[in-house]
Amino acid sequence: MRARRVVLRRAGWTLLAIGVAAAAVLVSPLVVPLPPSAPLPPAASGAPSTTPPSVITSVVVSSIVVVMPPAVTAAPREPAEAHRPPTTSPPPPAFQSITVHASDPANLRSGARVIECATCRGGSRVGYIGGPNTLAVRVTGVPTAGTRTVTIVYETEEPRTLKVAVNDGEAQTRRLTGAASLLIPATTTLEAFVPAGDSWIRFFNDTGSAPDVNEVVVG
């Protein structure tokens, strides 16, 4: 009986040895020797020397790093209109002088009368202006409002006063001597604001007689 136990014990030790040997063959060692490294320079005097380990235990961790290119954001494109040169409105047309004869049928005469005059401009003039009698000359087609030069062609034999107003504006007064003849035209000028479109230039003298008016030029 005792001999049987000894035999079984020896068989167990034999099987254990065989299993250990098989495990050593199947499992790769975790100890990996490093290749010899270049000799280190001698340490400075007094500094402790270090000897690199000849064997290290390495654990390799595999990972995949994906590098994404930086996102490119397209700059907003400006509309084509932003690059167009600014448009400028064309300059206003040059003002053309407007000439109106005092005897024009479109004018308004209240008590004033047309007088034939061969030496006057247009062959006639408008007289008998003064007191309640007035003359209103119609000016049309003014492109833009502004201060204009109003030239008045007139005739008188003696110094007389003439008052001039545009529409219902304030009147300007002129004391005129002329050429001392009703047959010789004379001129006087004044600055007045003339609105765009159509307007009326009024001639009068509510305190006495006024010179005869021959022609009106707005320039």
C-alpha cells in the first residue's frame, strides 16, 4: 500500500514538470533584451555615474491616431454691387437765359397798355404802369430754383421808380433815370430768387408813375 502511494506521488510530480515545461514553450517571455547602446561619456568628477538598464519590461499599447485637417471656412463673398464704383447723378443742365417781351400775350396787364415803338426791342413796349396799373411777365421752364440775375430793358424820359417782385415775394425798388427818352432802351439788373418751373415777375409803382417796360431777361 505504501509502495503504491509512492508511485502515484512520483507520477504527479512528473506530470507537473511536464506541464510547466509546456507552459514555458507556449507563452512568449515578457522580458525583452534591448540592443546594446552607445557608451555614455564619462561622468564629471564627483557626479554619480548611471548605468542604463540592459533589460526592461515593455508593455506595448497599440492605438490609431487619426489627424483631421483643420476645417476651412470660406469667407463670405461680397455681392458684386459692393465692388461697383458709386454712381453719381449727372450734373444739372446749364441754365439757359429766358427772354420774355413785355407785350407777350401770355403776360398779364392790369391797366397797362402796349405801345408801338420802332426803336424799342421787339417793336413795342408796355407803358402806363403805376398807381393801380401793373404788369406781370410770365417766366416758364426754369429747370432749377435759385437766385437769378434779372435784366430789365425799359424806357423813360424822366427819373421814375420801378418796383419788382417775383410771385408774392418781397418787392425790390429801383430809381431809374434811363436815357431820358421813350425811344431809347436802357437796362437795369437785380438779383432775385426764381423758383423752378413757372413764375410771374411783377412790375408796379403804387406811389406814382413807373418807367415803360420793354423786355425781361432771366439769366
